[in-house]
Amino acid sequence: MKARELNNLGVPKGVAMQAAMDCVKQAAGTGLKQAAMREQIAAVVAQPKNYANDPVWGQLANSLAGVFQAQARFVGRDEPAPWRQWGDGLEDVAIEQMANACKLPVTVAGALMPDAHLGYGLPIGGVLATQNCVIPYAVGVDIACRMKLTVLDMPASALDDQTDRLRGAIERETQFGVGATFRKPREHAVMDADWNVSPITAKNRDRAWKQLGTSGSGNHFVEFGTLMLSQDDLGLSAGTYLALLSHSGSRGTGAAVCEHYSRAAKDLHPELPRELATLAWLDLDSQAGAEYWAAMNLMGEYAAANHACIHREVARHLGAEVLLDIENHHNFAWKEEHGGQELIVHRKGATPAGKGVLGIIPGSMGTPGYVVRGKGVEASLLSASHGAGRKMSRTAAKAKFNWRDVKRFLDERGVTLMSAGLDEVPMAYKDIEQVMAAQRDLVDAVARFDPKLVKMAEAGERPED
């Protein structure tokens, strides 16, 4: 029997699930049929104390008893932590996830951004402030995923008359897809950092080096487009520029860090009810918490290095000079002061938007994005959206759309798509203009980026974030 079926029968993940797996193997050896086995497991889940001494099911019964006893001890906040929502028409499930997160005893405040949609534990677009602890799944799987925009000294007309050169630069200087690597690893100082801060980062150092400068799958991209600046700002004169925009994170090593420490957090908090189990936390004073915090920050440096390598090599390939660099990250936790106390602010798919802080909020492969300057709104925990946000699942997008309609949409906007999956088409995303309008009090738009030459992972790649 698979873990999903056992979970459907009421077996919680973690130690009880492992015990169930062991008991199923033992029961199968006695010749017990599947139907009878399902009935037996359901009976053990319903009354574990009745099977405590059973030679086959005792291990599961005792594991369940311990878990259920711990869950009975869960004590949440007397009142949910305060939180505020930006934007209308958000998914009910995303709102419910945010409300649940604010019931945690360690939560101090929260905020939900206008691009929000269903996530794992905390919704994408969710911001959560806690006291002296970090929640691995409130950071996310793709730790420190980020945006980076570079303005080059080439004319914007290169998008029309030097398309092959631009296309070749993207094709040569990054790689897409799960497990994508370079045969000759890129060079960057991040590989000289201390990768022994966690056994997970130490184990994955060589893997990370091979993936340095790659872009992954899912909604990750590298694209050329035009940056339109209506007035002098950012150290540039008003005008239209050629810009390179990328979106990717900490690749397989970041995912390994998340998987290991989220499992450790769950094991430490068996008292959490099912709807909160994914939001298990690690105290920063604990060894596991200190290890995760150090590993998360290393993954932040590594994700930045990924982008630095992509942009450096693309500029070198083109023989271009860099006029401007802007970047920001999400899927991270920061130590910040709010309300006179130091808190850990998790931004899962949310952009830092402190007063004067620059950020990038992209739309989709066929819609504009914006360079923004934060207004420092405390109610949002100094945050804004990290993009337009999905309005439908990947499965729904692949079922609803076809490439003929997508090509027509992109052609009308002058966008050339090098590769992507149907699950990433523009129509699967919310209206970026509506998202920006919903957060006018959070950020000011400084410049507009319009994608023109876009590359994402080939169709069929599974998402990583």
C-alpha cells in the first residue's frame, strides 16, 4: 500500500506512516488481502489502544497513540494573529491557509498579497511573522528564488535586428530543466563559502556547483525585453532600453534543504493538527533551527550567484556593458523589527517592499512586469506581490489551452517564445494590471518591462517550486 492510501485511511505522515508501512509488510506476509488490510488499518486508527499488544499491528497502534496524544495537547493562540488581505477574488483555499497560519502559537502577524494562490502550508503570496522560530515550508521548497534584471548598453532595436545573437546568448549561457547542469561548472565565489553549515549543504555541494548558472523548470525563465523609463530614475535617463530578466532559485540543493528540515520540524511537533502540520517550526535556539537558518542563508547566496553567472555570461557573450542591475528575492525568511520587537518574517512568494527598496514584479511570458519602489507599509509587513500569480492550476491550464491560441496571443504582443510548457501560458495567470492596482499603497511603479524573447523549460518538465 502506498503512503497516499494510508493517509486517506487516517494514518498521519511521519513516524506513524513509517510504522504503518512496516506493519503492512508484515501483514502481507501473513497472506492478508488488500480489502481486509484496509479495514484493519481503519480499525487501528479508530481505536489504537485496542491493538497496543497486537503482534502485527502493535507498532502502528503505539505510534498512533503517541501522535494522537500529542495532538490533543495542541494549544493555539486564544485569538488568531492579526492579518490583512490585499486584492479581491482570491481563492478561498488560499485565504483559509493564511487564516490557519495565524492560529499558530508562534505567529505574531500576517499579510496576504494580491497574487496569492494555493501553496503548501502557507499560500503563495503569504507573509508570516513569527517569534524566534523559522518555518521551513513558510519559506518554501525553492529557497531564495529571485528575480534579476540587467540593462545592457545595446539598443532596444537589437530585439528586431539581432534576434539570433540574443537567442544564442540565452541558449549557450544557461540550461533549463530538472537536474540541468553544465559540463564545465561555472566559477563564482559562493563555492568558496562554508558549505559545512549543514550536513545537507555539505552533501550537495558538488551537485550545486554543477547546477550553478542553470535555471530549472516550472515558472523559471530567462528573457530579453524592453525596459521603458518614463522619467530619469535608477541612474538612467528616460527612454527605452534592452534588458535581460531572469527568475530562478537555489535548484536541487535548496529543495533538499527544505525537505530535510521540514521533516525534522514535523517530527518535533506531532501535536499540530492536520491543517497546520506543514507549518511546523524550528526554534532558532535549537541545533536544527540554527542549521536550517545557516543553510537557508547559504541558499540565498547561491541563488544570487546563479543569476550573477547567467547575467555575467550573457553580457560577455554579447560583448555588452551593464548599465543597471536590480534584483530581489522571495521564498525566504528575514530577521526584522516590527512593533518594537525582532521577528522572523517569512515571505513565500512575496517581495520585500520596505521604504525605498527596489524590486521586480513580473507578469507572464506575454504580459508586462514592473520595476517598483517600496512604500514601507507596516500592515503588509513591508511586502508586496512577487508576480501576477496563477489563476488556475497547471493541470487545468494544460487541459484548457492549445499552442495555436497561445501563439496568436504572443504574436499580437510581439513575443517570441523559445520554449515553455502549456502550464505557463499567460492566460493561466492573473491580470498583472489588476494585481498592481490592488497594491498601489504598497509600491510605486518606476519602470515597465515588456518581454520579447522568452525561454523556459521544455514542455513535460515537472515544476520545482
